[in-house]
Amino acid sequence: SVHVAPPMQAGFYGGSLQVAPKLEVLRPPLEAMSSRSTVASVGSSQGSEASLAPEKSRSLSAQSEDLMVARRPMAALPKPGPIPSLEVGMVSHVGQKLDKPGWQNQDTPLTIALGEGRVLVAVFDGHGSQGTFASTRAREVFQRFAPSLLPHAPQPLHQSQAGQALQQLFAIAHQEISKEPDLRGLPMAMFSGTTATAAIIDGLSGQVAVAHVGDSSLLLAGRGMQAFRTKDHVVDAEAEKRIVAHGGQVQTFECSGITARRVCQLGQRFPGLSMSRSLGDLKAQELGVSWQPEVTLGIPLPEDACLIVASDGLWEKVAMAEAALTSSNSELSCQELADKLVTLSRSRWPTTGNIDDITAVVLRPFVKVTV
């Protein structure tokens, strides 16, 4: 579904979820324990890409650009006025599975610079035995196609363009994940897939476009308060109707320490997916799960904005309100804030049990000032 966010009234910066009216659906065409990467400033070269390639240690390759200017938090975007630069920090910690020694991180974050003051950020959280493949392939699709599907600043970006590009990226990613065979010739994504949450932040217009499937939530905060958040695609009553109509059923049971309502084949406990939308997951797709993203357009950047995209490993232990309040500390860089949130979440997981992979991407607009 596609939503258009309502205009934000002057002086109001959230504290509750912005409910957007539904519009017609647009159909798109067909590590080490701590791994870090920072893009200190996005937009110094048009079309540049800050990508993340896994190293042998499973850490994220560190990429950074020193910023030789002072920065201050960005107030409400002036029109006309200076184009803000975008500071990004990201952290990904590999989890722990007691029955799977040598567990590999299935989370994958991404940033792609699209010219001065414009960037795409995303988080992919894989699941199933081939979850790492699914999240990595989705990231690769975004890396390859996003720069050609989206105009680079200073060319204007219309929100309809952003929405169509995001839907195309999700369609291509699902297609690429679904067609890859394993050694037996069977689809690797039969019982595996990934979440995907992507946002295009455009400092020129002061707007954000968001698309997501699954439960890697996005939070947009302003002045320490929640201005917008995505809704997780859990298996709710609406999804259950769709699943039953496709011959499946919903069961509630525990898996990897998490009890949830899950998509199952009639009379069976598989595939057991705990979300109603995802990329891949071919068996679950047969039972009514959808790969098509929920898209929200025209989300206004609030004053002193901070955007956080994270896998559910973070949100399981850190509440949205706490993350929003923490983001108001302007003394912390985006990299420091991402590290703080991930470390805080990690400290709340029991050390003797299973621990989910934890990933966060943090972004703030700021304007360059003369010093």
C-alpha cells in the first residue's frame, strides 16, 4: 500500500504516529562481534556510493570521509536556503545462537549517496538457513540499481519518483532472491528471506520517502520526540484472513526464544514465518505473505531531525521513546549514537541465551557553517 504523510503543522514535531490516508496501490514492474562503518558526510560527490562489503572477519568495511567544517543540528529546513548535508553512522553486531556455533550475522545495512543532501539508507535482516544470502542479495540489488533509478541532487526528486523507484527496487530484489538455486537445484529462498526497510532522505525538499516489509523498524524523531515510525508487518487479523484464503493457517508458538503468531501450512508448523510481508520466503508467499512494500511518501523532516533504521534485535530491547530521547543528544555524532543504541540493546539480552543480530543506521541533517 502507498500512503502520503499529512503535512506537519508548524511547531509540531510528533509524539504520536502520523496516520496517513491510503491511496491506490502502485504496481511495480518486474562478523566480528562489533562491525562498524561510517559515512561522515553524504553528498560530496554526485552518484557516489557508500557500500558495505563483508570482510573475512564478517565485519563491515569502514568507509569514512573527514568533514573539515563545523556542524550544528539542522532546524526546520529553510526554503529557500542552504542545502543540508547528511551525517550517517552505522553499527552491526553479530548475535549468538546456542545451537549454532560460529553464527554469521544475517543483518546488512546500506547507505548510498545520491548527490549533495540526498541519500538512501536501508537495513536488511535475513532469516532462515539462507538468511545471510537473502539479505546480502537484497543489498546488492539496491547498490546496483538505486543510482540509476533515482535522480542525483541537485536535480529535483519528486516523491512519486521516490515511491516508484523504491517499489522497483523491492520487486527486483524479491525476484533476484527467489531465482537463486541451491546445490540441489531448489530455490534458496524456499524457507528463507529477509526484511527490508529503505528510506530516501532528500534535504532539498525536506522530505523522506520510506518503503518496508517485515519488522526492521524506522523511527524519525525531532527534538527527542517521535514524529513518524513504520508499522511492523506482524501476522495480525488482516494478514490471517489472507493466509486462510490461501489455504494456510496461523499458529502461535516459540522459535529461537521468540513466541509469535506464525504463518503455517495447514496442520503443520512450517514455514513458521512471524511476519506478513518479506522478500523471498517462497513457501510463505504461496500461503499469502506478500513481498510488496508498504510505502509512505512526503514525510516532513522535523526540527532537529534524527532518523534511525534498525533490525528487530535493537527494537526488542530499546523502546522507540527511549531511542528518540537518546537521539536528542547533539553532542553525540551519528556513529556514536548508533554505537550507543546497539551497545545498550546488546547489554539487555541475556548472555547465557540466544541473542539476535543487532544493526542500526542513524542519520542527521546538518548545515555547514563557517568557522
